[in-house]
Amino acid sequence: MARTALVTGGSRGIGASISKALKAEGYNVAATYAGNDEAAAKFTEETGIATYKWNVADYDESKAGIEKVEAEVGPIDIVVANAGITRDAPFHKMTPEQWHQVIDTNLTGVFNTVHPVWAGMRERKFGRVIVISSINGQKGQFAQVNYAATKAGDLGIVKSLAQEGARAGITANAICPGYIATEMVMAVPEKVRDSIISQIPAGRLGEPEEIARCVAFLASDDSQFINGSTISANGAQFFV
Ligand code: CAA
């Protein structure tokens, strides 16, 4: 029977490419989204991938949503914690609200997404936890104290989960995309974006599909001994 994958933030940006790549690999895929009903409906129509709306920052909503997905699609074997937001501001201008919004969605959101599926993975002795972190969690970024904190936090999460899940056949890994051609990066002021691209030895932004292919590999049986790792996919912009 085909395994089931859940991709948070899976109807747009990198998440949409991940959902499509996992479907192409033969998984049953469910994608979550936070607010854009129109984009989600269009995505489902075009891809046949079921979409579910909930706020990953809310534990009860996440748990209820996951129960619905498990009832309608199947027990979740692969979870891709991809949903994330930015609220960029230099630290002296960053508000507590901007701090909390990003922490709640990007970091607590990972807990809220993985915790409800963890017991089932332990029981079934198989699981794949894949967290989409960021180059900016590795190197920090001007105006992203909040975002960088969450993305660095992702790396601590997977290293800890890897140790807890290893004997139960569960792996937990992170991918750190560099700057990828998505709405999030296109929202950066053009001058700043051009300066960022000039710092990428590959001379270009990454494509969402280049991240999706990393996810497909980590989801597969071939990756069983890769656990607690970080794959950097950034066009040689930064080395850990
Ligand atoms: N390094 C050093 N200085 C920088 C800088 C940088 N990277 N970026 C901006 N500055 C400087 C500016 O030159 C300016 O200096 P002056 O005051 O001397 O002119 C100052 O910082 C900016 O001050 P502003 O008051 O103009 O800043 P602002 O409140 O308008 O904020 C900003 C502007 C939010 C920082 C904007 O420049 C921005 O969005 N920068 C991009 C941040 C970024 O890279 N975000 C990544 C988004 S993509 C993503 O997150 C996906 C992923 O995982 C990779």
C-alpha cells in the first residue's frame, strides 16, 4: 500500500513542488495551507492533491487536522514541516509581535506538526520527518533575528528526534535551502535581492524542484541510515 505524506504549506512555493514530487513518487499526499483558499483550490484542481486548511501555530487545530487527514487519506508515514513565514526587520525595529508570529508559525509549528504523528510512526516502526530549515538558520541574516532563530531551532529538533526515533525506524532530517525563486524571496526588495544573487557562486536562485528532489530522497527507503542530518542546497553560497 502506498505510504502517505503530509506537507505543511504544501500548496504554494517550495511546498507545492514537494507535494508534486512526492505524488510523482507514488505517495498519497495531503497538503496544508493557512489562508489562501483560492490558491489551494487551484492547486487541488491542477494536481489532484488534497488540501486541508489549518494554522500550524495552533496545536489543537493541527491535531484535529491531522486526524482528519489520517481518516481520509491514511496514516501519515512522511511528514514534511515546510510551512513558514517571514516578518523581516532590523532588530532595533523588530516588534514583539513580529518575533512571536515567526516563532509560533515556524518553530512551534514544527512541534505542532510532528508531535501528533509521532506516536503512530513509533507504533508502525517507520517514519520520515523532514523539516525545511534555511541557509539563514545556518549563517544568520540581517533583519531576520526571528526567522534565523527558528531555522536554527529546526536543526536542534531533527538532531534530537533522530536520536529518539532511530530504533523505531524513524528518521528526522533537515534541508537548508538557500535563496529559491519563490514569492518569499521575490518579496525582498529588488536591490537587496540582486545583491544576494551576486553572493551565490552558482549565479542564480535555486528552483523549488531542486529542494523537492532532496525531500523525495529523504522520504525514500534508500535514506534509512541518514538521520539527524542537514542537506544544504544553496548553490555554494554558504558551507557549514
Ligand atoms: N547587511 C548590512 N546592512 C544592511 C543589509 C545587510 N544585509 N541589508 C540592509 N542593510 C542596511 C541598509 O543599507 C540600511 O542602511 P542605512 O540605514 O545606512 O542606509 C539599513 O540596513 C536598512 O535600514 P532601513 O531602515 O531601510 O530598513 P527597513 O526597516 O526598511 O528594513 C529590510 C529593510 C527589511 C531589512 C529589507 O532590506 C529586507 O527585506 N532585506 C532582506 C532581508 C532578507 O534577506 N530576508 C530573506 C528573505 S527570503 C527568506 O527568508 C527565505 C530563505 O530562507 C532564504
